[in-house]
Amino acid sequence: MAKAKKGFSRSDRIAEQIQRELAELTRKGLKDPRAGWITITAVEVTRDYSHAKIYYTVMVDTTREATQEALESSAGYLRNELGRAIKIFSIPQLHFVYDDSVERGMHLTSLISQVARDDAEKFGEASADGENADKGAAE
């Protein structure tokens, strides 16, 4: 008989655990002044657990490059601390990638808002003109 498949694979659970631990470490343990307000948005772990892509965002866009440098220089420290917190055979190499999905989402939202305003202006004036023409015809 085939076993029922569980909701998450082991690599997904490890990725979530790494994300939680790194969020806490960057908040409390990272003393590098170049690192700004960091939010760990996602973690992808390879099947053999040898590498992990850490996706992050920062609150202030001007600190993006400095934060990247701070994370890369502290990758060894973060990996060592992960080794203490997570009990797996091998702690993956950490690769930090800036996650621009939040910025893209905000940009798309502003575009949609702009189109909605333009449509409201365009069709709002047209319907107002149409109402005036109907009133003139009725009189």
C-alpha cells in the first residue's frame, strides 16, 4: 500500500526553521551597523541541504547594498549560530538574495490605482455629460 503524502517535505520544514532562526538572529544577534531593518521573506534549500538561498528585504532602500555586504560578511557567523539552533547533519551555505517582490507589488498597485483614477475621470465626465444631454432632451 502507498503511504499518504504529508503536507510538507523535510526540506520545506528545514527552510521554515532556517527562516525563523535567521529572522531572530538578524534582529538580535547581528551587530554589524551596516545592516538595516532586515526582513527574511523566504528561504529555499537544495535537496541535499548544501545550499540555502535567503531572500530578504530592507525598510530603507538606500541601505540595500550595505545590508547585502553586511549579510555576506556575517554569513559564517549566521551559519555557525544556525548550527547551534538546528540539529541537522550539515548546515547549508547561506546565499543572500534581495527580494524585490514587495517593491514590484507596490509598483503594480500604484499603476492599478493610476488607471482607476484615469478611468474614473474619463468615464465620470462622460456619464455626467450624458446625464446633462438627457435632461436637456427631456425639457
